[in-house]
Amino acid sequence: MTASGTGPAVAALGGGHGLFATLSALRRLTSDLTAVVTVADDGGSSGRLRTELGLIPPGDLRMALAALADPEADLWTRTVQHRFRGTGALAGHSVGNLILAGLNEVLGDQVAALDELGKVLRINGRVLPMASIPLDIEADVAGLEADPRVSRCIRGQVAVATTPGKVRRVRLLPSDPPACPEAVAAIERADAVVLGPGSWFTSVIPHVLVPELHDALVNTRALRILVLNLAAELGETAGFSAERHLHVLAQHAPDFTVDHVLVDSDSVPPSREREDVERAAEKLRAQVTFAEVAEPGTHKHDQVKLAAALDGLVGTWSVRGAARSSTGPRMRHWGMGGKESASWR
């Protein structure tokens, strides 16, 4: 595991398969990489361990570790990702979730547990929870009552992610949870911060609802990049356009801005919809970049294409860096494989 390494310092925020895709792409560009992971999962193996042991749900954290694992640790990576079969007490549990639970009890420190498993997987970078305690997600959802104007409050990550209604707004419980100090520090020292893709209401937006993380994201001098989903998800964002994703993020954090919004060019082909996306991005003070980043015929990001698109955006760092820095912008150009093509200036 490397606390710092070759290439710019990057903090990637999200959870689940979306964060896995981002990390898989970013590891091609830098080894100074920190994953900041949502901790509100209440389903499956993570939900069971959370209920029984009171620990931060480990599933998304485990996936982030696997995304950053050294290829030479392939056996350990596959083992950590393996789920027990059968019908007994262990059925459905991920080996990695149980290892993290055990390390947490032995070490008495959730971050130390992640660091230790990271050593076993020889990860490039670091994986951290966004908060120091497990969180719950509560949502106002319309369309569940006879009167479509009436919203119902539902609680729980799984319930929100799978609701047949329309999510209007989400909140965290507690509303002012303690952020992981190391995660805040990673955002403050980052050269670039990447948010998304992922489940919009349960993996992406929660990061701007943790007060200390929100303040760090608002005040960081890092280049801020928002990666949009390739398509709306069944449940929480069913029927959402790309434009709508941007609007709800702005509604949840009105003072949060980003530099670039990265949109798959095939998901939003040239049309009036692109103009709508660009207008919505203006609320975030962002420029929109359309690039081919999906695996053909799927709703999955291609890690090589995503890496190339992110690599191309970082060259614009000095534009916003100059506005934030009283001593002038820092300029670093990435290269595929994490090699710099220009030094700090």
C-alpha cells in the first residue's frame, strides 16, 4: 500500500460498482489515490454485520480495496471477493467482509483494519470510509400514495435504492455525522477530486451531506470532476435524464461547484438534451465534456476509455487552480500509467 506515489494526488468519492469503475480507471493514471467510500449500506452481508457487530458496513470498502489491488495479489483479491455458498450462517457473506470485521475487533480501529487488508492486497493508494460511524439514508418519495403530490418518508439504503416511487430528496441520519478525519485530509491535499458515477441518491449525493466532507469539497483547491451515470437506475433514479441528475445534486448542495462534468457521448448524443445538460451544469459552474466512456452495448464504464477521458481533463487544472491559489496555479499533466509529463510550476 502506498500513502503517496507517482502522479497527482487524487481522491475518488462514491460507493459500490460505480466507485469500482472509477478506481479501476484512475489507477492507470496515478498511484497516489484515495478512495472515500459511502457507509450507509444496510443490505446483504454488510447489513448483517452492521446489525450484529455495529461496525461500518464493509461491502463497498471491500470492493474499493479489490479495485486497487496489485494484480500479483490476484489469489487474495479473488478470495476477499468470494462469497460463501450454502444455506448456513455464513451463506452470502463475503470473505473480505468477515476479514475486515475481524481486523476491526482485533485492532479496535476501522481505518487501521482497512490499511492492514490493503497491505495484504498490496493496493496502490488507500481506502477510507466517508464517516466514522455507520449512517442511515432517509428519503422523501412521491408516487407511493394515491395522491401523487403526497410524499412518503422511507428509510434505509436498500429501501431507497429499490423504491418504485420517485425520490425527491435524501437525508443522512444522523444529520451531522463525524467525517473520517483521514478522508477530509485526503480531499484537502488532493490535486483532483472525482465524484461518481454510482447510485445517485445513495452513493454519490451522501458525500455532500456530511458537513465536514461538504466543507472540504467546497474549499479544496483540487480540480473537481463529476462523472455522470451512463443511464438511469431502476428504483431511485428511474426516468431521470442526465440533466435531472445535475439538478438534484445542486438542490442537495447549493454551494457545491465542480469544474468538469464528464458525460458519455453515446448516452447523450448530439441533440437538444446536450444543451439541457450544459445549462444544468452551469448551476454547478461546470464545463461539460462529452466522451465515449462506455463498454459498447452495456451500461458499464470502460476503464481504459474512462482513464483517457479523465487524463484529458486534468490538463485544465490550472484554470480553476489559479482562481483558488494566491501563489499561482500548480500545473501537473498526467500520463497514462501515472507518469508526469510536466513538473509543478
